[in-house]
Amino acid sequence: MTNKHLGAWFIAASAAGFATLGILIKSAFAGGANISTVLAGRFLLAGIFLFVILRVRGINCRLDRRTAVQLILMGAIGYGGMSGLYANAIHYLPASLTGMLLYTYPALVTILALIVGDERFNAPKGIALVVCSVGLVLLLGASFEGARLAGVLSVLGAAVIYSCYIIIGNRILKNIDPMVTSLWVCTAAGLAFFLYGLVKGELVFDLTPTGWLSIVGIAVFPTLFGVMGFFAGLRLIGATNASIISMLEPLITVLLSVILLGERVTPLQGFGGAVLLFGGLILQLWGHEVRHEMVTEV
């Protein structure tokens, strides 16, 4: 299996992990948790799991000061900020519209990667991006009716932050183990949310067993698997390709909602899912180029 195909599988696995987030958050809320508790628990538990795994494998978690600071900022400001804004948007917007607006980030990543000169842009990438975007709109069936400006601004802010996070990650992760990267990013984000919740008095510890199990599930599937898979794939196929393949996430979310929650899928959504997969196929068959080698000082 070539690096490009292995990287694509890593990103697809990451998308599958992230796709469980909405379902598990809903379950955690039903168990008595709130946003601060969910996000603090999500990232801190993932950090603990990663630390144990790395110690068992004998992998050194230490980094030089510059790289450590970069990853702490990526976790606390980048991933943490994106997660907080996305969670805030859910209070104001339908889930489908929130998802569609967040997934403006592949286009932003493509533009940013072109501007900073990280990657070349070619016609198949552009076609794949357009096809995937059309499929995403059809799949989510989002409507702007009744949308509140605060929610729209929050989720667009999340998309901008996540785009910058991916571009920065693409530049500094070349020589770092994805598990080590994930450990630093998750721990930084977890501590940021824990301190915020502590100061605001928003942390809730009196949860039902379902609430605690849901938070553990969030730490494992959309965080541990999701973040590690994304970083591993990002190193192999680059920011633009990774962000486009990540658009499989809402398709997997819909499938899981049908299987686990008994939700129905309309023919239009089914067609949108097929279009989304077709866009990913275009990217895999014709959209790859040899990546620019990043000169990274770590």
C-alpha cells in the first residue's frame, strides 16, 4: 500500500471517529453533563490514555521547547477554540446547518495552502472539492431559515480556526510521532477547558453512569482515534487532501444516526452521500501529487 493510500485510510478512519461525536455528546448531555464538562473530560481522558500507551511502548514524549509551545498553542487555542465555538453554534443552529458551515474549512485550507505555498493546486483537487461540497449540501439538507447570526459567526469562526490549525500542523508535524503530537494537543486543550470550567464554576461531576461512559467514549473515538488518525494522515497526504477526505465525516454521521438512532434518510440525502463518495474517489485517483518537502525546524 502506497503512502497516499495509507494516508487516505488514516483520514477516513479519523472521519469515522469524529462522526461519533454528535451522538455521544447528546448521550452525555442526557446523563447530566454540560459543554465545559464534556470538553474537559474529552481531552484530559484522551491525554491520559495516550500517555499510558506511549509509556508502555517506550516512546519518549518530550519535545524541545519551541515545538512544545507550538503544540500547546495548537491544542489550547486551535483545537480548543474550534471545539468551543462549534459547541456554542449548536445552541443557535440546527445540527445540519452547523455541519455544513463547519465544512467550509476544506475550501479555506485549499486557499491557505496555495497562498503560503505549502502545496500545489491542480484541477482534480478543485473538482473534488466542488463535488464534495455539493454532496455535503445535499446530504445535510441544511436550511438557513431561522438561523441566528451568533450561531453562524461561531461556526464560521470554528472553520477559520480549524483551517489555520491544519495548515500550521502540516508545517510542524513532519518529524513528530502522531501519538506524541496528539498527547500534547489533547492535554493542552483539556487543561484549557478544565481551568475555564473551574473558574466559571461550570464543571459537573454528578453524572449518571451513561453520562460518564459517554464522555469516555468521546475521549476514545472522536478524540483518540480521530485526532491521531488525522495527524498520521496529514503527514502522508498533506493539508488539502486531508481536509477534502475529511468531508466523509457527515456521511458517516448520517449512517450512524440511521443505525444507532433509527433516523431516516431521504432519497436526496442518499444521493448526496453518493456524490460525496464520488468526490473522494476523484481525489484518490487523480488528485495526488508529490508533496513539497517542508523545511521544518523543530
